[in-house]
Amino acid sequence: MIMNQTIQQLLQTCPYKVHFVVKDAKTNDFFHSLLIDEVFSSASVIKVPILIAVLDYVERHGRSLDEVIVITNENRVDFSVITEQQLNESTLYELLVWMIITSDNTATNVLIDTIGMDELNGYFRKMGLTHTTVQRKMMDFARLESGFDNVTTARDMAHLFTRIYRQDLLSVPLSALAISILSRQRAHESLKRYLMEDIHIAHKTGGLDSVDHDVGIVFNPVNDYIIGVFVTEVTNNDEARQFIGRISKVVYEQFVTQKGGLK
């Protein structure tokens, strides 16, 4: 689908590299796309496939979300409410929630160890993610400098959120739980930045010094859609988040407000 003029102009004025996708949540129709097959550093959006993989693992192995997991010192890192609270253990449920809603890095590292990178990557392929891979824990900059990073593509993220929306990866209760957790996201500096309406978005942000991402499902009365804006080669993170917000607003106005939805 040909991008409308406003989106084209926004993309042309962005000083950074943009990977961009908007698609119908109910079908396989893509409304907008740009560089959707190019691999980039995932930052914290990798935590979404980890969320689904862990829930699948729990279901397949008959484990409980109330199971208590020990938090070892080697998994304690910054940007973590678990680290701040000096917790020595946590339930699987708590780890999953903190990993998503505050992008907790300690919780993520504990879950990676609990499931294992090979198990995670194997399930990613099973889900249909062709280029999404976990190769390091959060804040493991030594491994990053050695050339191992967590990566994905805009197409993979669109595919993942489509399956989350359709609830065909997990049982009905766990599918609903995944959407509920993603809907409790506390970071709203990007996709929701310039949206005045109190809309329902199940999404996940991700950021490093050189990248800023936000991807998720926008539920609305007109046409539920999936949007992902992934900005790389960033030198100013707030500027990148403002750009994501502007793109999101234009898309929302195009598919909801101007089609008779929320006013």
C-alpha cells in the first residue's frame, strides 16, 4: 500500500534510520511498511517473544506461574525494580510482569536462565519468527562488544503481535494474560505520546543509546491495527521518541479518527 503523503514527509525528515510497519490485526494486510526485513538490534522489544515463550514453556511442562524462582547475584543488573528491592526470589508471574511493564532487566535475565537461550530461540522459530534471536542477557555489554546482540525485524514483530492478537499461540487464559500484561506497559513516551484519547494499546518499548522502538496492538472501535516504529542510528533518544509519537498520531488519525471512530 502506498504511504500517504504525511507519513512519507515525516519519514523523509527523520534524521535516523526507520523500520516501520502498520498492518491490519485481523488479516495479513500491510497498510504501510519500510525496511521490514532488515535485521536490527531489538533492545527491550525482545522481551515480548520471551514473554510468550516462557508462557508456552510453563504450559507445556505443567509448571505454575506461582512457582518461586531464586534470583542470583549474577543476574542482578541496573534498570530493575527487583534489584532496587533487593529481592532474593520472585514468582514466574512477577518476573513476567516486571519484565514487560517496567522493562525490568534483572527479571529478564532470570527468565532467560530459567528457560535457556536455546529453548527460547527454538520457540521463536516455532512461532514463525525468522530473524529474532536472543544472544546475550540484558546489560551484558562484554558479549555485545564481542558481536553478540539480540536482534529482530519489523516483519517478525508484526507477525508476533498478529499472533498475540489472534490468541493462537497459547491457551485462552494465557493468551489473555499476555495481552493484559502488555496493556499494563508503563512507558508511554512513544506510540501514545501525542494521542489524547484514552485508548487501549498492548505494546512494548525498547531503547538503547542508538535505538528507540515501540510496537504493539492498537485496539479501537474502527479497525484494530498493529504498528511498529523502530528507529536506529539514533543520536538523540528523546528526538527519536518524538518521531515515533508523530508517526503514531498520523496513523491513528488515518485509521480511526478520520474513519468515524473516536473524535
